Amino acid sequence: MKKKTIALVAHDHRKADLIQWCIDHKDKLAKHNLCATGTTGRLLEEKLGVKVQRFLSGPIGGDFQIGTAVVEGKIDMLIFFWDPLESMAHDPDIKALLRIATLYNIPMACNQTSADFFINSTLMESDYQRSSKLLDHYLSTRKNFKG
């Protein structure tokens, strides 16, 4: 089994929920490479005692950094505990991250239930080839694309 790289992101009001979720699933998460935006990454390292690749805080570019890593094929899964009731100053950044994750067809959990399903899936223990049909179609329709 190839280690998966899992990006962990949480809005301020959801950080405690994500941290607790990670503690509850520490044994499974420890088998993979973890990365996170600024404060979330620091808290995860402190609470889990595992190495977490840390990007900038979301509002100052961390969401874009994770999106770039998705595009570069460096992230296999996104777990993003976001707060749907709170408007964020960087909502456009968040929307861009979610759009890129969807375009590149990586598994994306936006709440605890979907994260529970992902972490407990047999697919976590195997290699999985994602379809890139949507992206491939887009690229094939662009005659002047240089990639």
C-alpha cells in the first residue's frame, strides 16, 4: 500500500472537532502523510505527536498552497471541517480549493460523517486509480493548451 497524503483543514469554529476526530483516528492517520494549513497543522502536531507538513494559514494563502499541491498530484485526500454557518473573509479561496479538489477528483470530506466513511474504507489500504475524465475532457477541448 502506498501511503496517502491527507490534507487536513478546519475553520476556527471547527478546529476542536477536527483535532478530536484526528485523535480518535490517530492509528489510521499515522500510516499516512499528513499536511495542514497553519494553526491546524501546529495543533495536530501537538495533540497527535506526529509530523505534519504545514502550509500557511488559510486566509494568507494556505488554501491556495493546498490547492497547488492537489494540482501537482501531491495530495490524495482532503478532509476539510468547514463552518457552513460562518461567512469567512477568504470564502473565494475556500471555494477555489473545493473546486480544484473536485476537478482533480480527490476524495473530499467536509464533515465528520464523510471523514469517518473515508478513514474506515477498505480503499484507504489499497492503491486506487482516480478517474480524471472531467479534467481530461477539459484539456482535450483546449487546442492551445501547453501542459
